[in-house]
Amino acid sequence: CISKSIKRQIKSDMDIEFLVNKNITTLREIEKVHEESMNPKHAAISLDGEPFLYPLLSDFVAEFKKRKMTTFIVSNGTFPEKIESMEHYPSQLYISLPASNEKTYKRICRPMIRNGWKKLMKTMDLISSIPCRTVVRITAVKNLNLKEMFIKEYLEIIKRAKPNFLDIKGFTLQAKALLITQRLKSKESLEYYFPEFSDIKQFAEKISKLSGFPILYENHRSRDVLIGVNWRSNSMEIKD
């Protein structure tokens, strides 16, 4: 419902756009966001391919640190030797754990490298010695790796790795993930593999109950639950 005073201000489509924008934000807010964007404080080194393929990754992280920026890297964990040899570590390192066993790993990832699972497990053995915050992330696919029968296997890996956190996040239906039914030669629909937040939460609660690891945070919209593993509840400050 538009008030009479507002209607009197509307003479064209441009007036409508102006009034909408006026209610959404202000010029000062736009200027503030622009100022902040010119001085970023955080760098995500993860969004397109495997970052440890980049030979100067350690130096890249060091450059961000010189600029007083925090960094996080997300890796598939298949380059343990490169992770181990880094001179400069990020503020936070995520390692993806797409399965609890080699058979499921090969079915989900269809790796193009040899011994991908063994390399991932070697990375898991390195995690407790890495001098930065560490997170093992289960990218959850319903009816594939998000099954109660796998929980004990996941926990064996997590207890072996001793990361600071375990993150359980539903996979996203985009890019090549849209081809999942073709890759698995499945007759099921995409929705069959797409987990709702309730699926993630239920799985996380079972892990928490069986392990004693506390649930620290959950995000319904992102379909994400964060569990504390090797982390003190009073130590949430990020230290670089």
C-alpha cells in the first residue's frame, strides 16, 4: 500500500527507482561500503581449483600478511608434501573430506590423480601439527556420503586428524554438481542428492552425541553446522 504523499512524488519510472533506492540505502552508506572495499581485510584463496597447485602459494599468503590481512585456504588435501613444506600458513586451513572411505571417495570424486585417498589421509595425519586454525569439512551429499552408517568411519578420521573444527556443509547445485546424476549413472533426480538443513543438523547431532564434540554454530540458510573438536570454547579470537 502506497501512501498519498508518496504517490504525489511519483511522476515517472525514475522516481519509483529513486524512492526504492532511498529506502534501501543512503549515499553515505554507499560511500562507506566503497571505502571498505578499497581496504580489504580478508582473502579467500579457494574459489577456483586446487590452490596448492600454485607454486608460490606460501609467498602469496606472506604478501597478504604484510598487508595485515587474514587468509583462508580450502584444499582437497591431495598435496600433503606441499602443505607440509609451506613457510607461511594461512589464518585458517580447510581440508575437504568428501567421504569416510576410499570406495565412496572414488565414487564421489572420480579423482584424476593416482592414490588420491592415500594422499588425503596423509594430509589428515598432518593436520594436528599445522601451525594455524584447521577445519575438516564434510561436503555433504544426501543418500551418498551423508549416511548414518558412515559416522563411525568419519569419527575415526577426525580423531586421527585432530582439527580445531569439523564443518558439515551441504553441497551446492551448481557448475558440474548439476551433472551428479550423469556421473553416478543414476536415475534419481537432483533433489535425491540435495540435503536440506534438517538432514545436515540431524547428521551433526548424531556425530556430536557419539563423539562428545559440541555443536558451536549452525546456519540454516547455508545448510552448515560447525562442530568443535580440538578447540577451547573461550578461545574464539583469530590469531595470525
